[in-house]
Amino acid sequence: MLCGAGYTQQNTGATNSYKKRVLETAEVDFLSSYYSQNGDNAAVTGGIGTEELTDVTGTIIVSVPLNDDDILTIDAGVSAYTSASSSNVDPFDGSERADAFVASTGASRSDVWTNLSVTYTHSSDDRNTMYSGNLSVSSEYDYFSFGFGGGLTKLFNKKNTEVSINANIFLDTWTPIYPTELRPFASGANGLDNGFFSNKTITGNTDYSPTFEKFTDETRYSYSVGLGFSQILGENLQGSMALDFVKQDGLLSTPFQRVYFADVADSFIQEFQLADAIEQLPDSRFKVAGGGRLNWYINESVVLRSYYRYYFDDWGINSHTASVEVPIKLTDKFTVYPSYRFYQQSAADYFYGYEEAFSTDTFYTSDYDLSKYSANQFGMGVSYTDIFTKMHVWKLGLKSIDVKFYKYDRNTTFSSSILTAGFKFVMD
């Protein structure tokens, strides 16, 4: 929306008393997706176990022109997931034998995430300056987030050059959920004498004594600043660059993710290995990402869109992302766009695989999202566009339909796929 508003030009043939509206009429987007994943390195179970998860998301975005210059955008979404991995926060509450590779039937197996954001955008009379401000809230069973921010965009050189800056702050609060077997070992609790163990038999190391303290800080603050530059390089070529900085402070560990130590004997209940500790990560993180896009209009039927980004942070991760998308216009209304994306990263300083960390370490995690890996993603999309909005639903004219499918594979056991659909309507 911001990009479209930024390039909306004043009618050169108009008199000084006429000004083209930034957005002619209200627009409504309905977005939905179905996501599924699998793998054998679940962080909930210390780097082993099923990563199976499915997620269904629905989002509605309404953009309303308040006057010639101002737009109010409301974005509301709901995401519902079912996860075999997170179900094992408590693997002992189902009828099946407890096992890291088997889903439990407890309450943690599913959750609903909700989000609402509001953005206000103002464009100057000459459409060379845009200001924006936003507010957002989101929540799920163990997490609540409130965010706010703003941005400034300027166009120069007959709108061939664009520079922008935006900043956002997110204030988040955890309601920590810990692995079930660790809760009796919190400060002041009674350990193995707790009723949780009364009807369970520990095998292996029967003197189970994990390292566990509840987190005292349940907040997370994130601050981000983004800089952008875009330039039309020729009739058929456009390029852009972006530089982003993110600073996070507070609880950056995930409370329900287990860790198993190499120097501690294994304890089991049924087939499930009891946690030696939970993930411990530093309470601050600084991230930097810089990248660029180059779009080449080859002819009226084919466009080449390329992208590259380099990322690093003070946890030791360095990553490279490269992608290419080739929209191919089949008819005036139908376009297909195959795409490919490559990603590669180094491991965080605090990452350890299953039973690789030691109890003497200060920080440790077995979350494979922080491991060393590379990934490939292949995608295909189809779009239908009707600028005359001949098809109607109530007072809404259908402007476009977009359907995309992506298949993602890491060089670990992890793989995922996502199907998305989007419908854009304009109000009559």
C-alpha cells in the first residue's frame, strides 16, 4: 500500500484546484493460508522428536481513504495451529505411551494466535512525502505483544528516487509454560516427592535431579529501525536497497524448550527422556540485515525479480539469502510466477545438538532454527487481475486473486509446505 501510494502521481493536466486521491475507494483483502511441517529435531524435546505442525490462518485487511491524502488500514488475523511438537510440553497426559516422536493429547497441542494492527498514512499535496504511524496487538496462550511505530518516505528526482525510514517498538510479555517434569523442581517445590511422580516409574538414572529455576524476567522488548532506498535505473530496470537494525532485551529463551546434557545420566518415564534443563540464552540480542533487489522488465510478458540479503547478529549467526522470481504474463488477466529461494546460515554460539551441551555451560539451546543449515524453497504462483472489477460480491468488486504454493526443505530432516490464497476487492 505504501509503495503504491508513494508512486501515485498528480494528474499533470489538472488545475491547481484538483488533486488525485491517494486511494480512490476502499479496498478489502481476504488472505488465507494452510501450512504444514515435519522433522525429527523438535526443540521442545531437546533436539529430538517430531516437529509435526499444521496451521490455518485467515486475515482481513481493510484500507479506507479518509480524504484525498489520508488512508486508514486495519489488519486483523487469526492463526490456529495443531502441533505434535508443542503437545510434548506435557507428554504424560494422553492415552499413548509418552514418546518424543508421538504427539500427546494435552492442551498444549493446539493454540490460537490473534492479531490486530491499525496504520494511518498521510501523503503531501505533491505526493512526494508520506508519513505513517501504526499500532498493533497480538496474543496467544503464553504470549502478549503490543507494538507501535512510524515511518517517513520521500520521493525525489521526478519520483524516480525514493528514500524511507521506519521505526517500531514491541513490548511483549510471557506467561511462561515449563516442561511438566521440571515444575516440581522449582524453588520451594518438593522434587521427586511431588504427586506428579507418585504413579510414574523412572528408569535409567532414577535419581532424577534437573537444573531448573523459573525465569524472573517475563518481558521482551524489541526495537527496530529500517532504512530504504529505491531508484529507477532505466526504462526496464529498477533497484532498491534496505538496511535493518533490531535490538532485543529481556526473556529471549523459550521456557518450554528442553535441553539434554552430555555429562548427566539419562532419566526416562516410559519412552520419554526427562529434561536436564530448559533453554538458556542471553537476555539481549542485536541483529543487522542488509540487502537489495533488482527488477528487470524484459518485455511485456516477462519480468525478472532478484533479491539478496546478508544478516548477522551478536549470537554468532551469519546468513545469506538469495531469491529469484519470474512473473510470466500469459494473458491480460492471468500471470504465473515461478520462484526459487536459497538460504544458508551458521550456527549460534549457544547451539548444541541432542546431548552435546554440558551442565557447566552458561547458555545452551537445542533449537535447530539456531543451528547451521542450508535450505531451498521452490514456489509457484498464479494471479488473476481484473482492473474493471466485473465480478461482484455484494458491493465489492473483485480486483484480483492470487494463489501461491511453496515447498521448503532444509539439509536437516525439516521440511514444510504452504498454500496461500488472496482476494482483493474494491468498494463500489
